[in-house]
Amino acid sequence: MAHIVAVLNPKGGTGKTTLSINLARAFQKSGSRVLVVDSDPQGTARDWSQASQEHHPEAHFPSVVGLDRPTLDKEIPAIGDAFDLVIVDGAAKLHQMTASALKVADTVLIPVQTSSPDIWSAMDLVEVIKARQSIVAGKPKAAFIVSRQTPGTRLAADIDQALQEHGLPVFAARTCNRVVYMETISGGTTVMDQHPSSPAAQEILAIMEELRLFSNLSF
């Protein structure tokens, strides 16, 4: 059975799809069988997959399937057996699909940008996660990931403390605000392919390694 990671935040623009796709590709390039589930009706991950097939058919990127309905917890187990890892690219807004993703997830990653509104927007999700953990023996494990950080700013220095006050761990690994993320996603590829030695690729690899430790992954 695949390990299921849900990348969730009810606020749009936090980097959920960028993280989901690049993390999936990093695991795939390390030898894992990976599926991305696009649960957002906007379908950004599906758009990326279509662009990748058109412009990079030789690359064999991770498969992306659209399941933008509140039955994720029933449908993902039925298709997940062929994979080591399933990454759910979460929808914006806190609604039934998010609840369904929480039911099936083993791990939840919450990307948050370095601003107070972004932190506030995640708090309802955090409460739902804690409620779920209280009745299902601590599952799913959950952690914040700082997204699109601008190094050297006061906000970057303060974000960890602000997030830790809400009772979930914060990954040490994080992404910075880099144009290369947007450029590669728009072009149907990833930083792991176009810029494998770049700081952006190193950020994704660091998140992958921290996720392996956090979730006790053997792949």
C-alpha cells in the first residue's frame, strides 16, 4: 500500500502544486513509483501534466490523475497499490475534499508563506487535523513547510516561532521565492530536470529527505 502525502492549505497561492509536482519528481528520480492526485477543481497539476506530455514526452514524469470530488478516501486506496507514494495536491478552500484527503492521508504537509494572513488562513485546517488526530491514534502526521521564503528578511526569521505556537512541527527544509519554480511548472517540467544543481533543486531534495525521516519512509 502506498504512503499517502496530502499537501494542503485552504489558501490559494501557497505553492501546493509546485511542491507536489517537484517533490513527486524527486522521489521518482530516486527510484520510487509515484502518483500525483490533483484534487483541485482548477486542475493546475493536470494542466502541468498535459504540458509535460506535449513538450517533454520522453521524460516519463509522474502520472497525474484528477480526483476533484469528496470521495478521495475511497478512490485513492483503490488505485494506490501500484505505487510507493501518492501525493495529493490539495484544493483551495476548506471543504469536503479536504476532509476526505485527511481521512486517507498518512502525512499532511502544510505549505505556508511568510506572512500573517497566510498563517491565519491555515489555522482552521490545523484544528481539523488535530481533531482527526485525536480520534485516529495521531494520524495523520502533519507539519508546516515554509514556502516562497525571502531569505534575510525579518519575516523569514520570525516564521518558525510563529508556526510552532500552533502545535505542529515545522520542517527545517523549505522553498525560497525563486522564478525558476514558476518557469519550470509553466513549461511542463520541474527544477529537478531543468536545473538539477540549482538552489531550488537542493531545496526540494532537502524536503524529500526530511519527509523520509518524518514519515519513516523506506523508499
